[in-house]
Amino acid sequence: MKVSIVVPVYNEEKTLERCLRSIIGEMRGNLEVIVVNDGSTDASRRIAEHFAAETACVKVINTERVGGCKAFNIGVEAARGEYIGSLGADDFYLPGKIEEQATFLDANPTIGMVFGWPKFVDEAGNDWTDEAHPYMRPVYQAPENRSMEEWRAYLTLHGNCLFGPTALYRRELHDRHGLYDERLRILNDLDFYIRVAETTQIHVLQKPVAAICIRNQLAGMSAPTDVNLRAQAAEWKVISRNLLVRAGKKVDYKGKLIVASPLRTGEAYSAYIASLQQTLLVLDRMGIDFDYWPLDGDAYVDRARNTICARFLESGATDLLFIDSDEGWEIAGVLRLLMHQEEIVGGNYRIKNNWEHWGAIPKFAEDGVTPLGKMLPDGGALLEADFLPAGFMRIKRTALEKFIAHYPERYYYENSADPDAPGRKYWAFFHCLYDFVNHSRYGEDTGFCRQWTEMGGQLWIEPRIEIGHFGVKCWRGNYDEYLRSNKPQEVAA
């Protein structure tokens, strides 16, 4: 059997015949249609069984009411086809859809799923023309092709722009990635597409291939209902946690995170704002306890960092993440920092005015070439460092507490730093250094790192974090790729 089309149906007597007729007739002898009657109480069962009696390729499975997700899984388990498609009982295929997509998959063995564009119709099958409806946005009407990496990023961060009825895909994807997650009612297809995009290329035919019915109760709806928003938020947490589990990372973060940025005049680059928005969205979806603190109006970055540290210690939070406002980053980088148990871990990026000079200073073995560090279970590594830039640095509360215990005399009072907290004691975690012999000045993060390592603390680089810098010079990259492309040495354990 070449193609199996699964049609879950619950009380769709008005549209089921139209749906089935749009499937039957294509690829005769190589097509089966599996109708899963999900406990319908109207004439849907009778209509489906009539088609089964008249057409050899139609098979009906009757179940009690189990819900659309489980009904789909029941159909997939019964399917014999090399390729799988699904169609809602109120939707219908456009002529030639199945054969064109099956031929495409035959000719492109590296592509696992092929979609097309949707054509939106009302319940009578007439073209949908409400330009205010969310689905009329180009991202839904005519999704573009992306690389695997771009699909993973888009689906994970922005949600679904693909419609299941427009798809045909290889049965082996279910063997490799499992069936739909039956805990999910709304986002089960999105969860499956994210799993697929981790290993397989997705392609979109740049043409309409299926008609998607906009039901009357959704007509004119310009935004999701509160109930749907709450349900989607809960399901996003499941998807996000599953994503980390599949990446080999335990989702065991139980602390309280503060994401903080010193802002001299409230200005931030658009890449920073976009990355921040996505980061906070993902943290919220995962159920991680966090706050975002922008500190505006302090022209002295060392004082601003110390002010944030003082507030952090007063807050009772467990982790402080500094991110500068002239950067953009990948969300996975923040999650990686949270999962490490080391007290101070940071990303590495090139300094502002030199393309070849990276900000962090790794430690090297005696050969002067091999960086020191430790391998991680997921195939990555943490690298030991003599210095980390504070612009992308995660600090645990315990590190600052050890600092205070070791340097009890290094504090100061400055009411102008935070007028709302007169008399607050500030520790000089961050301060600039001056070398009057060589006539050099060092930034506040150099002072912090020197004090930390002098008291026996360790600094660690997470080299896989993708960071971009925007300003005098703009670039994007990660230190892991730099080492692999420029220095083929291995990390020493």
C-alpha cells in the first residue's frame, strides 16, 4: 500500500461525504482511507460505512468517544501505507494533491514531510474572504520553505504555521518519533512536527493543496479565546519540557532566575529585544520561575552591575543572568546555562572592536593549543576559563555569598545608586582595574573574574551558545564552531 489517509470524525454528517469524495479516486490500488468514527451520535457512522461498502479502499473503525488525537493515533496504527496523510472530516483535498505529493516524496528521499498551502473555505465550501481573520496572514496562507534549523527555531518559538490536511509524510517518522502525544489536545500536531524537524527536512509545495474549513463559530474571530490561550499555554509547557528531555537534558531546574540588563539610557538593539521576548516566552512556557530586571539610567556599568547584585541577594533568587543590551542570542543558550550546576558559566563572543579576539580567555593544556575542560553527557563540553565577559554570564547565589565571606571588607555605600534603598551596603563584585605600569584599563568584569579566581573559584565557558553583537561591528557565531573550524584539537578532560 502506497498511501494511507486517516480521517478522524465526530458528528460531521454534513461534510463527511464531501471529504471522502475528495480522497477517493486518486491513486487507485495504492490508496486506503481509514475513517475513525470517534463515537459520533449523528449519521457520520452510517455515511462512513456506506462508503466502505461501496468502495474497497475505505475502512471504518468505530470507537467510543476518545478525542481527535487518540482517534488519529488509532488510524495510524491501523494504516498500511508507506506514506501517511490526515484530513479533518470538514476539510477536503484539492484534485491531484495525493499523487503529486507521493511522487515528490519518491523523488526526494531526504525529505520526510511535504506540505502545501491551505485554501480556506466556509462550511458550505465557499472561499473564505475575511481578511481580518488570523489565518489570512501570509505565514498561514502561504508558508515558505525553510532549512531544518529554521523550521526547528520557527516551530519552537512561534508555533505552528503548517496545516495537517496539506501534508503527506513517511510512515517511518511515526516509527522513529512516536505517535501524537495524547496529553495534547490543541498542539499535538505541532509537537509532532517539532520532533520531525529535529532529524528530517520539511518541504512546502508553493501551491494550495487542501481546503481548510473555517467553522461558523470561528468566523470573525480576530484572536484566540481566553480558554484556548490558557490551554495552549499549558500544552506549550509539555512541548518545551519534551524538547529538553529529547536533547538529553533533565528538566530539573527548581530555582528562581533573574534575567538582568544594565541600560545606560534605556536603549536596546532590536536583536536584543527579539531574543529577550522569545527567551521570556519559552521560560514561561516551561514553568520556570523568573523575573526580568532592566536597570536604566546608570552610566557606570560597574555600579549598575553591583546594584543588580545587591537586589538579587535581597530577592532570595538562586540564579542571576547578565545579558547586555547590544546582543542577540539563541534561546537554547539560556537553557544550557540554567542546566549547568557550576557556579559561574558564560557564553563567549568576540569583543566589540576586534573581529578575531574572543571575549573569554580559555585555559589551555601545556601544548598551548588544547583547551582544558570536561566533556558533557550530550556530547558537548564546558571549558575552563581565566576570564569571562559579563555580558552573557550566569552567576549562582552561592558564588556571591562565597565572595562576600572571602572579601568582607570590600563593600561601599552609595545612596545615589538606588535612591529607593538608602543605606544599602554594596559589595564591589564588579569594578574597573587600572595598570599604571603598562598604562592600561580593564573592565569591571575583569575585576570580578580576577577576584573570583584569586579566592579559588572556577570560571566555565559554554562554547555552544550562539551570540550576536551589534554596534561598531556586527557579527554572530559561537566559540564551539570557531574552535572546530580553526583549531582541530580535542577538549582535554
